[in-house]
Amino acid sequence: MNIVSIQFQDDKQPKYLQLFEHIKQSITAGELKPGEKLPTVRSLSQALDINSITVLNAYKQLENNKYVTAKKGSGYYVSNMKGQKESILSSGELGMTTGKDVINFASAAPHPSIFPTESFKECINEVLERDRGFAFGYQESSGFKPLRSSILGYIGEKYGIKAGNEENVLIVSGAQQGIDLIGKVLLNPGDYVIMENPTYDGAAAVFKSRGARVVGVSVEEDGADITELEKKIRICRPKLIYLMTSYQNPTTVSYSAEKLEQVLVLAKKYEVCIVEDDSMSELNFGNRHPITLKRLDIDNSYVIYLKSFSKILMPGLRAGCMIIPGQLTKEFTKIKHNSDLASSGLIQRALDMYFRTGKWEEHLQYMKEIYRGKYEFMLTQLERMEKYGVKYEKPGGGLYFWITLPKGLSAMEMYHECREEGLVLIPSGVFFELDHKNKDRSLRLSFASSNIEEIRHGMDILEKCLDRRV
Amino acid sequence: MNIVSIQFQDDKQPKYLQLFEHIKQSITAGELKPGEKLPTVRSLSQALDINSITVLNAYKQLENNKYVTAKKGSGYYVSNMKGQKESILSSGELGMTTGKDVINFASAAPHPSIFPTESFKECINEVLERDRGFAFGYQESSGFKPLRSSILGYIGEKYGIKAGNEENVLIVSGAQQGIDLIGKVLLNPGDYVIMENPTYDGAAAVFKSRGARVVGVSVEEDGADITELEKKIRICRPKLIYLMTSYQNPTTVSYSAEKLEQVLVLAKKYEVCIVEDDSMSELNFGNRHPITLKRLDIDNSYVIYLKSFSKILMPGLRAGCMIIPGQLTKEFTKIKHNSDLASSGLIQRALDMYFRTGKWEEHLQYMKEIYRGKYEFMLTQLERMEKYGVKYEKPGGGLYFWITLPKGLSAMEMYHECREEGLVLIPSGVFFELDHKNKDRSLRLSFASSNIEEIRHGMDILEKCLDRRV
């Protein structure tokens, strides 16, 4: 492409922005290819007869927007845009908004119609009666103390987690903020992070934005491949290992008790911190009692436990909690303070009341019944797909199925085809951090936000698309 | 000190933590001095006969907790702990909690008893009636659209800000989160940031945690020293300039219209982004009409406008907004999504209703009356201090006075003395990012959270302490 062809317009935007837009368009139009080097700042400023700062600012803007990458001492190169992946992720389909006539197997959030709005409203009003203005005053950065105590009691009873005390509990504005804080406290540019491959893209994005390098470990039917994990720990010396031990997203795998113990042994041997991200362990529909890695970390030394309330309660609450190893607690609280001072006092207080009045437990049982029904229904519907060579496991809990297509079929193509027919689901490419021979073979089907009729209709669409291809 | 003297205990914590605690104690006890180099990992592991990973992990732990600093290729050095400053900042006095018998001139938050709890509660209940579960569903990362529109209307009317449209408005969980997002989007390690000196410590901390280098610019009676600012821009080529243009914290200075224009000329000339942090411009008690830099940025190209609702409404809401220049909007929304997905939907919707039903404007007038009364009362009380050589300006708005002590008196000593007597205020050392000849000469007195009687009592204490020393 010819950057030099730009015609600056005096009365419009600043020159550097005009230049930025011009180069950006060349990149998105494919005139500038990934890996291609941009002209040096000096040469371009001479060619265009403009100030070199203008060129530099345009380049920095491109860098900030990830269109180019700066290589120290070498110059600016066009980035390798993850085109399709980015476009799926930014389309708002993943759990957020879809049109009315679209069946949504992508979203992991329950439909707003089954939120416990009434009972939570009662809690809000009771809190406002009781605390008045104090519910809106500045809060402790680590969280409303009675809530920290409620949560500690709940997870102690539910999971037998006895590590840590109230001081080690940190209330966060949702699990995503917890991941962000972990990145800030533990990661510096160049540090390594080991994650399951495939994994939750939103966590990987945060770690990478801290300049960390993500390394994947394969997932077996009872958790991460331990031999591979140890090998990679030895090679990379990671700053942290991020795992989802119950109904892993997206593979739906749960760790066996044995695997959890092996993971902790590795954590101790190599003195590395493990993040256990737990958003669904309560949603067990079979006989499996929820087990967590945190329970084994009896000294509260190695495992950062991160719990979301979005899947069981309501995602828009923006409330989650963490149990932080003792030696890191102070630093986490400070970084939470730097990030947003504290989470909403009103929401924290209402959530505390929700726990204390037994409403959480009641709602959990209600949600489990609803989800179990949808789980079982989707499972029977999946049997129809077996004749096309589709494979799947029975997770026994959680909110998803992870299905593998027969050889020769592309998950990305199937995604596009289903979408045309009015069904959105998530192709496996979104979840793979690294190359993998089966990267484009699976789909994640969530039953969280659809009702029984919608599930049936969605499965009809899937079958129709499979039928066309197989 | 002798690190080698450590006795490991097998049955206790992991070794690296025991080593971390041991060295930490040596640093806090002053046995290891700032700037002192720690033994190399290899030599210490040999001396203690332990694995080098254990030593490395202990050192990294020390680094994470800011006790030591790693210098590339050189080793680990004991950090320069800002002892007293840290202890004041972490004591929770700055706006959070103080004991019952303490007069609080430190906090910048209104007392919870005057929060509009009832009228906000009405908005919450109306929103829950209207939107039900959708108030608790996932929200757009950029914020609830009707709220973005309300805010744009409000600041358009109040400040004549016409730049940008709804797409450029980003709702954040309080201004502190806005600062955090700015750091994430714009700053890489080694980048320069220019801030007023003195300035808001909580912003400087965020920028520094991104690895940025902070450079101060002096504050004159009508805003930053423009000659000095341009000189520093030339030398440092900063990624951003952070300014508070109305009732600057802590100096209470407001920028003249002329200075604002000069600042924007510099932004254009050097193509640098300005952050305008505005938390108090509405609180004008005199004839000054609030003016902002953002109003001048008609192309929405150079100024990131950041507005807090904490001072006028309630700090615990955790709601603020930003107007982002067009070329940065997409990146900010993405980083907001990575940070916490979105801000609380319920709070956003209730705040929108608060604006739309005219309650905000009503409450603003009420708060202005209350604050004006306290401002004027504190001003008359300050006259008493003149006989001790205390100097101060009349800011004409905002929530603070910034008083300068006579030569020979230390603000830090005065802080400690007042504290003994039951009055907390903030010594200037907390706000100075860099050395300055008058760094320990001033105190910030806030009248936000005290009533008239408390102001009188606090000023009595200040006078008593001055009387003792002058």
C-alpha cells in the first residue's frame, strides 16, 4: 500500500488522527499484511513533509488499538489480527444480547425472567431502612465485613473450605474484576501463566494485557494433564496457574479428587500460585459432591479461590468474592482500592442479607431444579445427534455441553451455518489459546438462557445443519 | 543484617514464605536499608542450603509487596519505603472511617446523614418495578444507554460541552476506576505522565503501578505554570497530562479561561492527551460559572473528561462517567469489559431515573446550600489563624481550604499534634509527588463531612496547636 498517498485536510481532525485512520483502513482492507513493517517514523515524516511527532503519535495510536506491534529497536509491524475470533467476541452474542428470534445457546447467564428480583428487592429495602445513608457511604476496600463473614460461613459449610479468615476474603465487583486484580498483583510483562487449553477467553485476555505469556495445558476427562503440567511448569516457571476445577469452561470437565491433590503437590513443589475459578460448583445434578482445590490448601498458602455469584444469582449484581493466601492479602486489598476504591455498599449489604435470611440457599435449590430439567432435556435431544457422529460427555452439572463434530466438519463453519438459521452457539476456536489439532472440532452449547421449547427448537436447527453436511 | 541466621521450621509455612517474612522483618526493622542490595539468589541458596527457586520465590514475594525492587541484570534492592506517607494513607483516615470523638477535616465525602437516601430508594424501586430482572442482567460494557444520554444532556446544558455523542460516553464504577482504565489504555512501563504537583495521590499511585514515571508541574493561582508545562512536555514527551481544572485537589485553584486555552494549544501542538478530572465544578459558591477544558475540545480529540458523582450525590454509589475522544472510545470500552464486564445495572438505571425526574438538579441545589454555609463558616474561622501567620486563598467553591503555615512550622508535625488533640486533616506531604521547597508547609482542611459545630471545634483545636508552636 502507499501510505504516502494520504491527503491531509486542514479543517478536519488533527493530522496524526488522519494518518492513523488512513493506515488503519489499509490494515483492515488487507493492503497492509500481518507482519509487514511500517515505514520508519523519519522516512514517513520526510515523505509526507510533516512533523515526526505526528507520525509517531499516529503509530502509537495504532499500537494502542492493537493494529500494529512495536518491536524494540526495530520498528512497527502490522499485528496478526485474530479477525474472526474478535468479531465473534465483540458481536455481543456471548451472553449478552441477541435478537428476539434467535435461539441463544451461547449465553451462560440465566434468563432475567427467573431472577429472584422480588426477594432481592426486599433485601435492598430492608438494608436501606436499617442503614440509610451508610449504605451509600465509602466502604472498606476489602468489602462489607458482615458479608465477608457470611461468605466464609457458606463456603465453609458447603465445601469444607476452612483456610483463611475474614481478613483473607475480598469482595470484588464480579469474578472478572477478580481476574483483573490477580493480573495486577501477580503479573509483570514477560511472566508466564499456565491455563487449561481450551479455556475462558476473558481471563486470557486480561493476563495478556498485562504483558504475560499464556501457555496451555491439555484437559483430560478428570482434569488437566498432570505430566504435561509439570513439564510446562519446569520450562516456564509460571507466576500463576489458572484452573476451573468444576465443569470447566468450555470442556465441562470436573477434576477428580486425585487430580486436585496432584495439582496441589505441584504448587508446593514449585511454589507457584494457583487460581481456582469457581462459578458453577454448586450446580451438580448427579451424585458428585462439589469439591474444590481450595479445600486442600489448608494453610491458605497456594490457592487463590475466586467465586462468582452470576450464574446462580444474577450476573448484573457485579458481586463476587475471593479467598486470598495470607501473604498476598494486603497487596490485593491495596490494588482493589486503586482499581475502584470498593464495590457498591448497597449491593454488598443486600447480598449479605440475602445470605443471612436463607434466601440464597432457597434460590440455589430452585435454580438447580430449573437447570437440572434443562440439562436432562438437552441431553435427550443430543442423542439425536449421535447418528451424525457427534460425540459428547455427560458433565453431570454446570450449564453447558461440549460436543465434538465428526472428522471433516469445521466448528466455525457450523457456527456460521447455525447462525444463518437462527441459532447461536460458540465454536471451539474462541476458547483455544494455542494451536491444537482439534481446535476447530467442538461447539459449546449452553442451556442457561433458553427454555425447554427453545432448546428443542435450537436442537432442530443444529440437526438440520448437521444433516446438510454429513 | 544476617539473612543467613534464619531457622526454617518444617511443620510451618512453606520455606519461601518463612524466608520472605524473615527478610521483610529485617527491612521494616531497618536492619536492611533502602537501596541496599540483597544477596544473589545463588549465593543465598548455597549459604542456606536450599533450592534456588525458594529464594527466588521469596524475593519475588518481596518485590510484589514493594519491599524490594528488581533491577534488570543487577539484582534485588531494598525499596525506598515512603514510611510516614504510606501510614497516613493506609490509616483509613482519608475520607473513610474515624473514631467517634474525632473531628474529621480529612474526608472529602459528605456525611451519610445528608445523602438523598429516600429519593434514591424511590428510583431503585421504580426501576425494579419497571425493568424487573433486566435490571440485574448483563449490561453493555459502555453503560446503560439512557443514562449515557441523560449525562450527555446534563453536561451539555451545564457546561456547554458539545463534544462527542452517546457512543463516546463510558459509565464507570466511580472516578477511581476511570483513572485505572486510563492507565490501562494509555500507559506502558517507562511512559511519562505530567500531573500537577501537588496532586491527588490515588491517581499517581495508579499511573505508577503501570510502570509510568510521574513528572510534576507547579500550580499557580490560575492553574498550572504553562511555561514549565511546555518545557516538561518537550523534555518528557508524556503519554498523558492529568489535571483538575476546578478546585484542584489539594490546592483549591481553578483554572482561568485563558489558562484552559493555553493548555489545549499545548495539547494540539504536541499531540498529547489531557485527562480532566472533574469532581467538584458544580460546587461554585461565588459568581464563577463552572468552566471546563472539555468544552474547548470541540472535535472531541484531546481531552478525556472524567466526572465523579461522589461529592454531590453519594460516594458509595460507585458511579462516574467519562467522555472519551473518538479514536480511543473502542479501546476504552474493551478495557472496561476486561476489567469488570460492566458497572451495576441497577445503580445505573436508578441514577438515570434520578437525572430524568429532576432529582439530581434539586439535590445539587440543596447540597450547594449546605456546602456554601459550611464554606463561609470555615472561612470566618480561618481569619482567627491569620495572627499566627497562616495564609490561605478563598477558592470560592469546592470542599477544601488549603492553608500555608508560617516558616519554620512543619505540616507533618502539625498533623500529628492536631491528631493527638482529636482533629484529623491532611498534611501536604501526602499530595506532593516530587520534592518541592514548600512540600511540608501546607494542610488541606475539608469541610465536607463536618457540621458547623464540628468545624468550630476543629478550628479551636487547630488554633490551640498553632498557639503552642508560634
